[in-house]
Amino acid sequence: MSGSLPGFERQLVEGGEPLAEAWERHAAEWVVAAHTPTRDSYWLYHRDQFLDLLPPPGRLTLDIGCGEGRLSRDLKALGHTVVGLDASPTLVAAARGADPEIEVHLGDAASLPFADGCADLVVQFMCLQDIDDAAGAIREAARVLEPGGRLCLAVVHPFNSAGLFEAREADSPFVIRGTYLERFRYRDVVDRRGYAMTFESEHRPIGWYVGALAEAGFLVEQLRETPVPDSAIDDPHKRRWQRLPMFLHVRALRP
């Protein structure tokens, strides 16, 4: 499944470098995009919906796959004691520079440098689709959570990553030409209105995520499929994303 629209192209990737290396190559682009509210979906489409999923601030919140740290900073502003981690040296440096008071580690989400049961909340926001060993990252989240702690995650909705709209119009058909049920690597290239970014990710169906959570011992408490809210509609063509979920949000309990 490959295709394109004005300013957007999706490519299937056979093999390829590790996802962490791909993201480090594009990290400087991401820092620019992530600091510009009009350029990325974070502010427009689902930050507030995701924050609404989180439990109140507790002992320690680990922001795994924190990128340049924008969610860590928002969590801190809400009263969370936050420690971040990312695999990209460029993004870790950007996160530390943006708020030196937040502790940020360079490391692997599937091999966390934190003690067993050290946290009561782990956040994996928009990172698991960009991690090769996502199942390992989920297992590690279970290890570092205390009993009764929670994992809150957000990913590109697998329906989103499995197909494409045929056009930009609000009533455009959405087509899956390949398969939804199998895992595959893909690359999204965005270049519009001065926003240039390449995203390297792996598609996995919803059942894969729920299965990985169950195998790690989690109990799913909430699963939300989030469309674009009315507040983000500044162009009629965006209404096509009110017919389908753009993101998947999950809150899971470690018994």
C-alpha cells in the first residue's frame, strides 16, 4: 500500500535501518516541527484528549519516547514529577535544553535504566509505532510500574496506517489496498506550508497492541479511537478525518 496526496506521500519500506536510527536522521526536522503549534497534530488533534486519559499526578511519571520533551513539559505543568527517555541523542539534547529541570535519559525503551516498580505512571505517547521492539517496550513498562500503576499510550490508529484517502475532499473514500492484519514498515513524507518531515514507522493492528499488553500482564481499562475534533477543523477537507479515527489511546492497569 503506497500512495500520495498533495503534500503527503506514503511509501512501503522493505527491510531498512532500525527505526531509532531513522528517527535520529530526521530528528532536527522534528524539533522544528514539534515547536510549531500550527505544524503538528499534537496541539490540534489529540493532546487534550490524551491528557484526559491520564490518572492524577502521583509519585513518578516516566515519559518513554519523550522526543524533544513537549509532553514532559505539559505533564510537569500539570503537577507530575516527570523523567523522560528517548533513543535519539538529538531529541534528548533538545528536551534537556527546553527544560533543564526535567531529567531526561538517552536509552532504549525495551531496556529501561530504571528500577523495578519505581513509577506509578508510564506514558508512551506516539512512540510505539516508531520502536522496533514495541513488545519489549510494553514489557519494560510493566516492570518499572508498581502494582496498581498505569500505562497510558497513544499510537497512530492502525486503520490510519493501513490505508489512505483517495483525495482530500471530506467525502473521499478511504481505501486499504494491502492488508490491515499484518505488520509492515512504512514511511510518511509530509511537505506542506513550510512543514517538511519524514516519519518512519511500523503498522501493527489493534489486536497486536492488546495482545502485547495482555502478555505483559496489563488489564486494559480504556481504549479510545479519536477522530479530529471540531475545534481543529480550519479547512473543510479535514472533515474526512471525522469519519475515521486518526489515533488510538489506551490506558492499562498493572495489577
